[in-house]
Amino acid sequence: MKKALFKFWDRFPYPLVLSKYSSKLNRHKIESFNKAFLEVFKFPEGIPLKKSLEEIFGDYFKELGMYSLSYREKTYYLVNLPYSLRQTLHVFIEERAWLRFPHWFHTERLASLGKLAGEISHELNNPLGGILLYSNMLKEELGPSHPLQGIIDKIIALTTRCKIISKALLDFGKPERGKKEWINLNDVIMTIYNLVADYQIFKNVNFIFNLDPKLPLFYANPTQMEQVILNIYTNATEAMKGLGEIRTETKVRDDRIIIRIADSGPGIPPEILPFIFDPFFTTKQTGKGTGLGLSICHSIIKRHGGIIKVENLSKGGAAFEIILPLATREALREDVF
């Protein structure tokens, strides 16, 4: 990761600073920076290597995460990232450039994470494959009439789902079109519901469905569409702490299929609403989430020609809306090639 960082250090369009924390001074001493750091801030007193970040910008550097700071009448977003035991990487993005930042950062960071993603996927797929193998052996040994067959089927289905999720990081870094077929999105929704309904975190969630029985078939990769629904259900349930209501509605409007999933949770803080589809953006505690789930959903829906958006509801909770275009002959022809 360190070699990959310095590989694009001076190509990075936003100021980067690497600092080393001094416990004696309780300050972050500047160790190095990229060209953009000098170009953006234009320090009249010269290169500030002898100064600490606190002396220049103020007390924004003690904790990891994202902060908003003002410097010379301009507002910047500051992102503090761990780099080593005592070193921290700091990224400064001017407020007006923030919306252009996630796509650039996503592209460069995925390049450095490619090898790691392959190793993670390999490490997860091996034990998951073993679980599938022994589950199927147990299924055959017990026989079709055994009362535990339903539970074993769920183990097999959920393990298969885990294998798909473990591959998601690779698919995100190198998105593949995958095999598409004509699917009923109502069936996709109910398949995911049947998979998760007995899972502990979903047991106290009331699922309500209003699915259009005349919903036309949609030309899509079924596994990827299942992944989108699973991600949204999981995020909604975690936001509600496993207790609340999730309403799912499907309908057709003109030449569009619309899937709307609303929950009764606390909603999404307005200040982070514009960023929830950004790669690696997460509000979860360290180790609880990667910030890739909704970004992967966005990527999948975009590859299917649709859009996904989110809003807070006036009565509380949040609602995700997926809008998918019905396939045209031109789109189908392009998919073949």
C-alpha cells in the first residue's frame, strides 16, 4: 500500500501530507507532502517542514476520520487516514471540489487494493467451499424426509450468498458484465427475503410487500440484482438495530421499473446523504463496515442502465428508489457482443 501511495503521490490532484505524531509535543510534524499541497496553500513563509499541522491549520488532526476546516476564508474537507503506527496521511479537498474527489480516489485506490482483494477473496472462498461441500454431504446423508432438511437448505443458500459477497470486492475493482437473463424482479426480492427471514438480525423486522403482479421481466444479471436487494435490506435493518419495518414496493411507470424500499429507522444524517454511494464511505465503527456495500449497489444499477437514489422520509426513516429502464432491442444487441 505504501509503495502504491507514493507511486501516484504527485499525480494526486489534492493536497496530501504525511505526518508523524510526537507524543512529547502532542503535535503532528510534517514529514512530506505532494506538489498540490504547496500549489493550493501557497505558503508565503516558504516550505513548512519545520512546523506542525496544528500550528498551521489548528486542532483537526488528533482523530482519524473526516473534518471540515477553514483556512484563509476557504472551506476544506480534511480526511485523516492511518498510515503506520505513528504516521498519518492527511488529504485536503476544497469544498467545491468535494464531489469530484470520490471518483478519482476510487479509481486510484482500487489499483492498489487489487492484489489484496484477490487474497481476501481466495481466503474466504476456500472455507466457504468447505462449508458447502459438507452441507451437501449432510443433506444427502439425512435423506429428503429429515426434519432438518429446511435448515440445511438455508445453510447452503446463505453460504452460497457469502461466496457471492466475497467476490463483490473483485467485481467492484474490475466490474464484469456477467451473464444476463430475463428475470422477474419480484422473485428476486422474495428470494432474498426467504434467505434472510430467519436470520437473527431480521427476526424482529416486519417486512411488508406491495409487489406489482404485472411487473414485466427485466434483462439483468440475477446474482447482482440479488446483491443490491440484500445490501439495502441489511443496511436498513442495521440502522433500525434489528427492530422496525421495511416496506418494499415494485411498479411500472412508462418504460421504467421502479423498486422502492423504505424503512422505519432514524433516517440518514443530511450532512452525509450526498456521500453514501461513495466508495469506502461509511459511518460504521472501525471493523464493522468497508463502505463498499452501497457503492457496489450503485455500480451494479448503473451497469444495468438504471439509477439508485435515497431520501429521508418526513415521518422518519429512509427510502431507496431504484429506477431501471426496460430493455430496448439496441441494448440487448449490445449485450450479445
